[in-house]
Amino acid sequence: MATPEMTRIAHFLLENVPETVTAYVNEKSTLMIAYIGPAAVALLTIFVLLWGLAMASGQISEPFTEGMRRIVRMCIIVGLALTAGIYQNYVADFFLKVPSEMASELAYEGSSSGHEPITIATVLDGSLQKGFDVGDRAWDKGDEMAQKGIKAAIAGLGYYALAIIVYFVSVGIVAIAAAMLFVAYIAVAILLAVGPFFILLAIFPTTLKFFESWLGQVVNLSILYIMVAVAVGLVFSMFDQYLAMLPISTLSETVVNSLKLVGITIAILAVLLQTRSLASALGGGVSLTAQNVAGKLASMGTDLTRSAVRGDSRRTIAPNVNGARAAAAAGLAVKKGLELARKRAIPRNTISAQ
């Protein structure tokens, strides 16, 4: 019989990891902020001064509220990236805790106890215990038949084989899931440790793509965490249903149900191995959404950059104007202008011979 102490595979891999990872992220993000902070503040101050001089000299022309909105946006980004307390409490803490708590609740409903959600390792080990319960029930069924005679004992070998299969499948699924979650958690920690630098790159449109790539990877790994836990929960929910059917089934029904269970488990295991690509696709979609939002915020600085490069004060076309329609309208205007010039053209004067 499997005891709870025998089903602590996930605890063996994930024990003390959250505390160690959180301390690592806080330490390295603080060092990163201290390293990039002075240079970032100096460069941003120079940028704001140059922008003010360009505005005062008339090299750029834009509403005052639009310029102030740009300054406020820059201040928010700088405050989020270069303030250790804000970054660690709102950004790092969110991505380190929320995915694991959500995964725990989805995989093992009712796992929250008061204000202290159950850890993902406890969820995985609890799921493994369910699988071992199914194997124990099959093994006990084999022992029961072995006491009824030789023929019954031969038939009971099928239950022993079923128990062994369930044991191996349960251990394999939980071990793979725990390893994937361990790698994802460590990867998120590394990304969050250098996060202040990438958040700071969201200030300018030309460097915004680096922030988007960083955010996409963090979201990708967070989604992977949730999907792996849900896939494992689905497998052991099926084990629960099978455990309820086992006492009332005959040998033939047990064999058929066991084959079904193994087939479904293999299919879900294949899905479990594909969760990384699924999370990557979903994380890319979230990153694109963030790109649109950040792009709208960053578009406020596009006019300033373009005007500074060209040295003029003309406002650009509104960003929601379709480029093709604008080009067509310009072509039509040129065509009408040429036609009007042709109609009003004065015939060339001829010079008569003196």
C-alpha cells in the first residue's frame, strides 16, 4: 500500500524553491536597478531638457497636454522599473505567486485554506496519491482473487499487472509535470531578475520590441505553469472515476476499462508534452495585446522623434488614417492640379524675326 510519504515526488523537486527563488529575484533585481538607475535617470533628464528646448524654439509643435501625457508616461515607466519596492511587490510578486496559486486551485478544487493557498507541490503529490489509490485497489482485488483458488489466482494476475501499470503511469506523469514546472519557475525567476532593464526599454518606440519580447516570455512561462497543472488534474480526475467503478466490475470489464484508462492517459501525456508550444502561442497573443496597448502609449513620442530628425514643425497625419487612402488622395490631388494647369496654360510666345 502506498503511503503519503511515498508520494512526495513533487515536494522533493519543488520544496523550498519558492522561498529561494523569491530571495534571488529580489536580490538580483535590486542590483540591476542600482546598476542602471543613475545612467537611466541622467539620460532621461537630458532627453526631457532637449525636448523642452525644441518646444521652446518652435522646432516641434504639439498640444501641451500631449507633451505632458508623454512626460507622465515616462515617469510611470521609470518609477516601475527603477523603484525596487514597487517592482518586487507588484511585478515580481505577481508572476511568482499568482500562476502557482491559480494552477493549484484549478488542478485541485478547494485547495485554498483561508488565506494560504495550497502549494503546487502538494497538488501534484495529492494527484499522485489518487493514482496510487487506484493501483492499490487493483492490487487488493488481485489478492482477493488469489485466495479463491488456482484459476482465480491466474485471473488475478491481470489485476496485479493493472496495478503496476497505474503505478508507473502515475509516477511518470507527476515526475514530468514537476520537472516542467520546476524549469518554468526557474526561467521566470531569471527573467524577473533582469526585468527592470527591459521595463525601462518600453519608454521609446525603437526599444519597445525588447520589452515586448521579455513580457511575452514571462507570460508564456506563467501560462505553461497553469496548463501543466490543469492537464495533471484531468488525468487524476479520470483515475477517481475509475476508482469508483473498480469494485463492481468483472475481470473483462476491468481489462477493457484499464485499456481505456491507459489510452486516455497516453493521450493526455502527449498533450502535457505539447503544453509548452500551446503556452508559447497563447503567450504570443498576450504579448501582441500588450504591444498594441504599449504601442498606443509609445505613439505619443513618435511625432517628437520624427520632427526632431526632419527639423520641421509640421504635425504628421493622424495615426488612424489609412496609409493607402492617404496616398490615393494625394495622387488624385496631383492629377487635378496638373489638369488645371493644362487648361490654364498660356501658349508659348513666338519671337518674330527683326
